[in-house]
Amino acid sequence: MKKNGSIKVLIAIVSLAFLLIGYTPLNIHAQETSNTAEETTLKLSEKNPEENVSFQVGDLMPGDVVVQNYRIEVNFDDAVMVGFQAVVRDGYDKLAEVLKMEVQDADTGEILYKGLMRDMNPSEELLLSKGKGKQEICYKIIVSLDTSAGNEYQGKELVADFNWWTKEEERRIEITSLTEVAEGLLNTPFHTIEKIKDELSRVLISTGGYGYNVENMAFYDVRLQLWNGREWIDATEENFPIEGIRVTLPYPRGTSGETHDFTVSHMFTVDSVRLGIKAGEVEYPPVTKTAGGLQVTFKGLSPVAIAWKELETEDSSDVADSDMTAGDTSGKDAAGNATETGDGNKGLLWLMVMNISAGLIYVCGSKVRKEAKHELKK
């Protein structure tokens, strides 16, 4: 009897356990789904600049979670931005009212979007910046049904289109006064604004040549910023163009391309094997004067220094020219025009000298012969 009673108690406990598991709000299937996320690979290139895949879920229970990974292979000659959108198809609005979605950059963990799937406006751009060449972006998309979802949402389906496309990378250059020390310079000898300016000035004077001095210098904080679809962000070592970037610097106040010459220097603020630079080193790029300012190609940005000097005027050039030619008036008349100097008759003079010499030789020879005959007669 005791044995049968124990078995009945055990059966009752197991039944109760199954009953509780059946009514738990956290679905076991959700946990399994999130740990075994599938991955889809898409390729974007010059010939195929956009891709889309359909996403379908249904028969979700409150607390269910679906995770999907997307690997986007990007291969372009120029730097591009990769964008993403999720668009719920018509006729699936009911489940979209409560279905949540989170879009992550799987490489960095950055959350690009978090909210209801239906609230992602079709015109909204979730952009990630990538350089040129072959690269990859991994998106992690997590779709879930909140535990508070009522019975009216259970058993419903949803179909959406996940769209990816590329666009030319949007950039801008921010130029302000140099007032802050970049973090990458704090552990270098150039950890203050004064030391940075001293080093940039030294390079400008030593490499710029005669006429440049510290009184005619300006210092700037120049930053490359990229548009990520939501805001402008500073470029980093990872996404700075390896070929450098062309920047047009404004002419310092009181100067212009017609009246001054310029030289520019820039100090690197990070160590980068990819870019071939080291924090604290200074580059001295060529400068091209344009109507809009000074055009320079940098391998990094900020801090930047410009030095200038006045161009020589025409009056000073004329004085220099007259000094160089003073006292040399040969071949010119009083008005400075060229005159004949007889140089063209040098050939004739040489011919006359040769004829006279020949005549003297002949005369001397005749005299010598006469004297010799006279001696023989004696």
C-alpha cells in the first residue's frame, strides 16, 4: 500500500510540473530560437547595389523571440554607405501593432534601431559607413512578441521586406579654432596646445623656406565627419580614407591667393598601421591655391597649421632686374635699344690680319734671300 501511495504522489508531482511548464509565460521555443540564429549572406556591388529578402513569422506566443543574422558583402571601387529598412507588407498590420524589432551592428553591438517594426518609417535610413574595396557588414535582427501581448495577437502572421542598398558616402569637413588636445596626443611630447603649436611652427619655418615666421600663422581643428543616417559623427582611424582626403582650407584673414604664398603642416593624433602614421608625427603636404581657398590632401586631420608670406610686388621685381643689369650697357644705345657693335665683322678682321701677316712673311723672306746672295758674291 505504501508503495502504491508513493507512486501516486510521484505521478501527481510530475503532472503538476508539466501543468506549470505548460502555462509559463516564457516559451522554451523562444530561447532555442535565439540561440540557433540563422545567417543569410547578401552581396552588394557596382552591378548589384541593392538587395531585399522577405521575413515571415507566425503563430508566436507572448515572449517568443526570433533572431536572424545577415552578412552583407560589399565590394565597391569607392567608399559607400550601406543602408537598411524593414517594411511591413499590406494586410499584416495586426501583429505589427505589437511586434518589436531591434537592429544591431553585429560587429560592434551598436543598436541601429529599437522599437515596433511598423514604426520604422520606409524613408528612414539606418546607414553604416564602409570604405572602398571588399568588406563585410553583419546585421543582427531580433524580433520579439512582448509578454503583455493579448490573445488577439496569438496565431497571427506577419510578412515584411528587409531591404539593403548602397549610396555614396556623405562627408563634410568641420574647421574650427584649435582649442583642444586630441586624446591620442596626451601620451606624447605634444600633450598641450602650446607644444603642438610650437612643433607645427618649427616644421613650417624649417621646411617652408625664407619669409615664413610665427607672427603669420593660424592653427585649426579640422575634422572629417560622416553621416550615419541619423547624425554627423567624427571619422575614426578605421574609416578614414586610406588614400587621404582633399580639404579646402579658408584663406587666413587679410590674405589671398593673389597676394600671398602659403605652407601647411598637420600633426597625426593616432597610431595606424593601415594609414602608415604615428601620433605626434607631422606631415607637410603640397598646397594648391584655388579661388575657394587652399587645397590640401591630408592622411589625417587636426591639428593643422597654416603659415603665409607676402608675394614680391612688381615694383620690387623691376628694381631687382635693374640692379642685375646696371653697368652693362654694351650693345644698347641711350634708349636701351640694341645697336651694332661690329661683332658681325670679326671674320673680316681675321682675314685682314692673316693677309698682312702673309705679306710681312713674304717681305722678310725676300730680304733674307738678298742678304744671302750678297754674302756669296764676296
